[in-house]
Amino acid sequence: MSIAENNRDEESNNNSDETSKVQDIQRSMSTIKHKFLVMSSQGGVGKTSVIVNLAVALAKKGMKVGLMDANFRCPDIYTMLGLEPTVAGNSDKQFIPIPYSDDLKVASIESFRQDIDETGVWGKPLKISDIRRFIASVNWDSLDYLFVDTPSGPGEGLRTVIRAIPQAKTIIVTAPHKIGGNRAKNMINFFRKEELPIFGWIENMQGFLCQHCGQRQEMFSTGPASRAIFLLDIPFLGRVPIDPRLGESADTGDPFLVKHPESEVAEACNLIVNKIMGGEKIW
Ligand SMILES: Nc1ncnc2c1ncn2[C@@H]1O[C@H](COP(=O)(O)OP(=O)(O)OP(=O)(O)O)[C@@H](O)[C@H]1O
Ligand SMILES: [Mg+2]
């Protein structure tokens, strides 16, 4: 039996439980003004790095922001913000997000999956109901913005996250190469099939300023990915350049925007945040 069939089987056996989870999710999300699912068609394009810094930028502007890490394959947000995972209990008690600052709080599926063995592999296969239990049990209180980090690429887990979070819009993060562009096109078609509103896309890792010669250099064949996505008429939110110091920030848990507020990356994130706060004006 495939994972999807297994999960469907499990879902049909737990219908009343599922109904109460749907109600819990609606309750937990009802006090959030704007919800964004941040997605990418492939792993490693910098989705988590980008949203962590966007969330920090929004919080610095005085917005109440939540970061939900629903990327059950690579939940990295606690690490990137230097937070110690609080373990959620098995009872029905609500999970209180971990504060990074007065205006930014975080809840990760990592808090719900403590059965990791010494090789970093989770003991039991993740079920669709585990993802819903996580989403349903977080008590966000009131927020201006919630960003949800999701597993990369289309699939059953991603579909569950999409369906569990009502009235969310999508932000797509891509890398500036042809393969990324082609994959993103497939992903955008997937969202359209799911009738999920697409708020816009961000191109990450777009060139870098050489520390030695001061010249701008490209890492990838820029152009094809952007052209492919522009043709699909998706609002463009901005480009984030490469900065080698960003990896170090992620590893030490110091968000780049806090450590290097004068950098090009910080400037790019602030411009994107202005568009997000401008909301429908970009359409
Ligand atoms: N603009 C950038 N400049 C330099 N390094 C970057 C940039 N964006 C991301 N990185 C680095 O690339 C690596 C992957 O980034 P990240 O973990 O954010 O990607 P992801 O898309 O969230 O990956 P996953 O699919 O595993 O969730 C990290 O080491 C990160 O520090
Ligand atoms: Mg990630």
C-alpha cells in the first residue's frame, strides 16, 4: 500500500477526529490577517533562508509575525533562528509558539517529531494526520502575517498543508537557472489545479558582489528561469542576491537581516516586504 493509500485509509477511519481537527485549524487561523504558504519546486533554493529574513524584516517594522515550519522533510527554522525546540506533548493541549522576539514567534513540526534516531531519520513514517494535528494544535493568538514553510515539490504532504490552511496565498521561491524555471512552471500549474491563489514569486541566489574585485558576478545562467515564469503572468516580488555570509548566519542561528542590516540581501528583503505589506497593489 502506498503512503497516499495508507493515509487515505487512515483518514476515512478517523472522520470525526478529522472534523474536529478542521474546526481546530479554523479556530487557530481565525485571528491571523494574512497567511502565506512559501513553496519551491525543488529543495535547496533558499526558501527557508528567504522567509526567515522576510519574517524578521516584517517584525522589525512592528508587525506581529508567525513562522510555521511545516516542512516535515527538512524543518530548519528553529536552527536558523537559534531556537531550542520545545517538545509538544501528546495531550490535546495547544502548542504555544516559541518567541524569537516580541513580534516574531515560531512553531515547527520538529516539536511534534521527537522520534528521530541517531541517523537523523524519523522513527515512524509521517502520516497526513500528523501534519494536520500539528497545524491544528498551534495557538497563534493574533497575527498580522503568518508564513508557512512547506516541503519542496508537489506531493501528498504539500497538498495536505495547502488544504489545511484556509485562505492562504502562495509565494514561490525559485533559483535563477533553467531547471529551476521549468520545475517552477510545473509547480505553478499544480497550484492552479489546486485553485490556490499565487501572491508572487521571488528569485533567490541572483548574482553576487565579489568581495575582492567589487564586480557583480552570476552563479547561474540567469534569464531562462525568469522568462519562463514571467510568461505565466505571476507577480514578481523581487530578487535576493547571493551573499556567502548568509550560510554562516543560518548555521549560527543569527538571522542575516539582524547581523547585516546594511547588506544587499537586507535591502532586497525590505523591498519584498514592502510589496507584501502593499498587498493587492502589486496585482
Ligand atoms: N541568497 C543566498 N546567498 C547565499 N547562500 C544562500 C542564499 N540563500 C540560501 N543560501 C544557502 O543555501 C543553503 C540552502 O538554503 P535553505 O536551507 O534556505 O534552502 P531551502 O530551499 O529551504 O532548502 P530545503 O529544500 O532543504 O528546505 C543554505 O546553506 C543557505 O544558507
Ligand atoms: Mg528549507
